[in-house]
Amino acid sequence: MKSILLTRPLLDSLSTRSTLKKYGYKVFIEPVFTIKYLNPDISTYEFDVVISTSKNSVKAFSQICKEYGFPIITVGNSTMQAA
């Protein structure tokens, strides 16, 4: 049996593990980082759009983008669904 080590945050790894187990993989979860949401002051920057490559960044920036009226462009299906 092939095995896979997932290093994403625990909650993200749990759904991935379920999918991989269906395909016969033995899955180990060992998160190597945690997500910490900050509240940056972006009012001094001049930009028109936010490009997000992860659902965690969508969560972090969604309220800020609504507040300032910035659109979020996503990369990938799960990121798009999070937006």
C-alpha cells in the first residue's frame, strides 16, 4: 500500500485524507503550519484586485475586499468555492 504524508493544517487535511483513502492510500497527517488571520491596514496601497491562490487567503481577505470594494480573482476550484 502506498502512503502519503499531508502537511496542510489539520482541518484542510481531513477532507483530503478521506478522498485519498478511497483510492487506497494510507494517509498520515502532520501539520507543519497553522493559519493565523491578521487584520492588515491596506488603505495606503493602490491596487484594484486581489488574486487569491488559497481558500485561507479568501477567508482572510473577504471582509476587507467587501469593505473596500475589491474583486477577488481565484486560482483553483476550491478557492473559487470559498470566495
